Amino acid sequence: MMKSSFATFLLLGVIALLVVSMDISETRVLVRHGNINKEPLEIVLEKYICTESRVPIVELFNSAQAILPNGDTYFFNDVGNVLLWLGRQKNRDEIVVWVYAQDTERYVLAQSAWYSRVEITPMGYGFGAYEYRVYGQSDYYFNEVQLFALRGETLLNPMINSLLANNKI
């Protein structure tokens, strides 16, 4: 009797904890519909949720937006997240991707941006976007960094992190 009531109490406690900790707020935005112009949308910080990592976007630096052909816009808090997400999409050539450029502090098309691999980013991938090339800092093309992300060659990989830190690659 005592064991079953304790188990019931414990189960109810776990369920209550799960319900309390859930973010069931309807003020959070995961996807916006109807962006037919395929332009980057204004992000309200902490209101928009990263599609890949499911955490709130707390700063524009390193953020990205992906717009599907039907106008659905997905938001990302890290360039690495959008690269991984894009790699899983079947119609990736039809998706318009915007990344926040660190040098001009505005959204630029991901395919025309330059990239760094050693930035401090929210999820730790290390990819930073720049509108203009800075020799020795932003030397990579979009296709290169997408391949690095898909192969796991990010700052999260200790071997890659060490090689990048010592300028070996």
C-alpha cells in the first residue's frame, strides 16, 4: 500500500513537473507563412524559435532564415543549424537562405556571403557570415561551409577545433 501510493505520488510529481516546464506559450514563433517575396523577416528576439535546436533566438548575430517556395519562413539561431537543416531538405535548390552578416549587420543571401569557421556562435559550430571577404578571416564559400557542416567538421569536433586554432587547415 505504501509503495503504490509513493509510486503514484512520484508519477504525479513528474507529470506536474513536465507540464510546468513546458513552454506552451502561443507567443513563440517557429515558422511564418506567406513570405511570398522571399525577403528576410524582422525577428523579435526571444519570440522566434530556432527550427533546428528549438531554442529562442536571443541575438541576430549568426542567425539565419530559410524560405521555402511556398513562402514558409524558418528561423535559425546559428548558421551551422541552417546548413544542417538544408542538407536534409529535398528541394534545397529552391530554398532561399538569408544569413546575418557580421560585418554589415544585415541579412544577406547565404550563397553570396563569405564565411569564417572560427567564430563564437550560439550552438558552437563556428560558422560566421560576412557580406564582404576579409582575407584570412572570411575565406570560405557557402558550398564549402555546407560541406564542412554536413561532414561534422565544425568547432564541436575536437580535432577540427585544434587544427583551426593552430592554423593547420
